[in-house]
Amino acid sequence: MTKPYDFLIVGAGIFGSVSAYELKKKGYRCLVIEKREHIGGNCYTKSVEGINVHQYGAHIFHTNDKEIWEYVNGFAEFNRYTNSPIANYKDEIYNLPFNMNTFHQLWGVKTPEEAKAIIDEQVEKHGVKNPENLEEQAISLVGIDIYNKLIREYTEKQWGTDAKNLPAFIIKRLPVRFTYDNNYFNDRYQGIPIGGYTQIFEKLLEGTEVRLNTDYLKNRNEFDELAEKVIYTGPIDAFYDYCFGALEYRSLRFDTEVLDMENYQGNAVVNYTSHDQPYTRIIEHKHFEFGNQPKTVITREYPSDWDVTKEPYYPVNNSKNDSIFKKYRDLNKENEKYIFGGRLAEYRYYDMHQVFGSALNKMKRITDKNQSDQ
């Protein structure tokens, strides 16, 4: 007897929504179920006082992939927003990423030669030949001043442990520029959708049945009977009932408030890099879209320990967790019914454009295979 759907898609974030859109184009019958009360996953935006609020932290789209950029622009018009965060260390203000503006603010230098000389001297004095942890790696890249003011305490807040306990690879790609360029990303394409992200998901899911407030794992057997195949975007350890143990994450808490003023901090993103504040950054949402509303909305982000009752945000990709993940991944190698995708199912940190690309590639492989099998 034919099942009512070809694909059951668990999760209405990027991977699930793109999958639904691409499969629907090919004529497949899809049902999308979502545990939350809204679509869009962590990219969900909500209008508050006429300001599009990023409900789960700042999401800035950036990519070097022209095809991905053109794909997302097919669902919304993007503005020219450039991510240029500010760091606040004990009320001292610095530009990020580390560039000539930062070096001038730190040391009063004006030329790349002067800045390089100071960094090289500090690296020589404090650095190590073979860094074994994050602290050693950071000092060997940028010296002690930048590490102490802009890296150490912020990182310890973010990860909930001493920097010496963190692996060196976390910070190996630390951006350092000897130009007066405050653009955080090097990618060619960058921006924020005018009107927020939610509209993109509404268009991706248009014409597809979506059920919100629906927990797949609570009624898994019943849902599995509805479709020939299941695309699962939730936590892979939860899918297998934590049989090898729970994978570790860091979580976040968001404290959002409306302020009766036009401009609170003058920038969309301000990082607080000392232990003086328990939050890591304050987001002022209107600046993502150059808003001039009479009020403003800010969100303080507080990193927190994670347990299975909290939302998982950042995978802790150390050797212990990576070993556990591989065991879960190997369980599905011979089973063609279940398809895993996205940051939680693949236990890796993804930028948005990477999830779009991953979903598009995987759906192409699936539809091409189905076509060749017919």
C-alpha cells in the first residue's frame, strides 16, 4: 500500500526547508514537521516595534559561492550590511577583527610595519613552538596584549572553561589584518535579507504541508509509517536514544528588551570581552537593516552549560565527542530510509551558506539516484 508521503522531513530550519522546496519541485510529496511553534529554525526573525529581531542570535549571511548567493536572493532581497563588530573590554573600545584600527587603539601605531614589530616581539617572548592548547595557539599568533584583552576572557565565557583546557584548533584561523579594514568576513557576498529571514522559509515551504509543535521522537513509529523516507535534521544522539551517550554542546540564553530610545550602542554587534559582564555580546537588531525607528530592541547573549533540556548551539568537537558521533553515524550506513543533514544531525558547526549548499547537494544526489533507479 502506498504511503501518503514520499518524504517526511523533520525540522523546518535551513536543511529541512531547502530539502522540501527542492523535492517538491521534482514532484515528491513531502510532510514537514517542526518541534517549535515556528518555521526557520535558529534563523527565525520576528517583527518587534517594526524591527526584525533575530530571535536566536545574530545571523549574517556571507559566502564566496555565487550560486548559493543567487539562490538565497531568489527568495528575498538582501541589503549591503557588512559585519563590523566592536569589542568592549572594561569600557575600552576596539575594532574587530584584529586590524590596523585595533592596533592603533592598542598601541598608537600607524603603519603595518610598526604593528608587526610589536606582535612579533610578543610572540617571540611569550609564544611556543608547538601550541598544545588555545592559549598557547592564540599567543603564538597575535601576542599577549590582544590575547589578554580580546580573546582570553571572551573565550572562557563562551566555552565555560579555562582557555588552557581548550584545544588549539578552535582558534587556528584567527583573522589578523594589517589593513584598516573592519569587515569581519572575507567573503565576496554578504548581507541581511530586507524584511528578515522568516520570509525565505515561508517561500521555501509554500505549498508543502507543515505541522508545527510536533515532536517526531515522541511518536516516531507513527510518523515513520507516513513516508517512504525520512530526512532528519535533529540531534543524532537523540535519534538513537543516546545509546552511546549524549554529545556535548554549549547553549545560549537570550535576554531581549525594547528600549524607548532611537539608538542604544551605535552598532549591530558589540562583544564584551572581559569577565566583568556575564554576557558575551549585545545585539542591536535595527542596525542590521539600517533602521531609524523611534525605539530599539537589544539582546544580551549569555553562554550557558548545556543539558538535554536546553537548546544545543555549539558542538564541542573534541576527540571524545567526535568518537561518539562516528559511532552514531555508522549506525545508519546500511539503512536507506533515514537521511541525516544539518548541524545537529551532522554534529558540526555550519555557517548558513554551508547548510544551504549541503541540502542542495544532498537533494540533487537523492533525486538523481531516484531518477536513475526508475
